[in-house]
Amino acid sequence: MLLRRTPLFAGLSPADLEPLQSELKWRRFARDSYIFREGDPGDHLHVIASGEVKISRTTLAGGEVVFAVLGVGDVFGELAVLEEEAVRSADAQAITDTQCLALHKHALVAFLKARPAVMWQVITVLSDYIRRKDEAFADLAFLDIPGRVARKLLELASARGEPVGSGTQIMLPLSQRTLAGLVGASRENVNRALSRFASLGFIELGRSRVTLLKPDELRRRAG
């Protein structure tokens, strides 16, 4: 069961999750389509069954801030679902053709109210999410752009990397615009950092793919 692969519901048995089975709905999204937009009602939690999803916001100047790039088994939309009268605080966009399981907030809240132990598990997961966001803000304050790029590449390789030859390839489409949004920098500065790392042999650049060749050097650059 896909729900058991998520941090929110890890450790629960199929029998534990049976009450949610009938509430789950399949939703399919074409590449580049929006699952929801900032300001939409926060009435569903989504679990990715296939594909990739970008969580981002557009600035007043037209730039993009990317909070996360998510893949199979990842959950998104959970914060708004657990808040009364909440609206979405960011956009969720399918990077590739994507399938999700959607769970309405009423079903989730009723499930959690009947299971206090699971409620505490959800609180723990959300606390970890907030901690990681704090770390991301610290990166913006204390690391230069190449350092932020190096750290983000290492993070993505750890979460979504696969061995390829003598390196580790990040297995998701990663445009320079998306990477720029993830590290809070312009695309031009990110391009310069990537080109520098490639010239030093730290990484190999392909079409929307990055392969890490010398992760130890990137760790040193990330401080």
C-alpha cells in the first residue's frame, strides 16, 4: 500500500489503514499542469504514485522560489489539510506526467482523531519538516551561491540518486531554473556554479541531469 511508504503513515499495518482505502481517489496530471495553485482551498492531501511534483511560489518580480521537488512516495499538501479554513501557500506543478492518490481533509482528520498515536507520528514528521526549512534558511544566510548549489546537489543525490558508472546521477529532471529556485539564486549564477563544478570534475552535466563524480569535493565546498 502506497500510504505505508510515506513518513506520515510509516509503521502502520494494512488493517490500520483500511478505513482510508475507500476515501482515496486517483488523480492524473499531465506534464507542466498544476495540481493546485497558491490561494486554492487546502482540502486534499496528495501522495505521489508516479511522476515528479514541484512545490514553488512566484515572486512579485516574476522569479520563482522552489521549496521542494518531490517523487514517488512523497506527500504534499498536508499542512493546509490540518488547518481550519486553510488555503494553499504555494503552487504544486507536475514536472512530468504524474499520478497521485488524493485524500480529503475530512477523512484524514477523522482518522487521526480516532488514533492519537498516529496523530503524534504526524506531529513528529511535521516538526522535522519545519526543522529542515530552518536549515534551508540558514543556508541562505551563511553560504555563498556555489556552496548552496553544492549542498543542494548532495541533498538531491542522497534522496533521489542512483549509481551510474563512477558517479551518482540525480534521477529527476532538474532544469537550471528549478535548481536556482531551490537555492534562492539567479539562473545565471547557478549556471556559473555548475559550469565551475563541471570544469573541476566534481560533476557531469547532461540534458536536465546532473551526475555527481566527486561528492567529497562538493561537501568541502558546501562547508
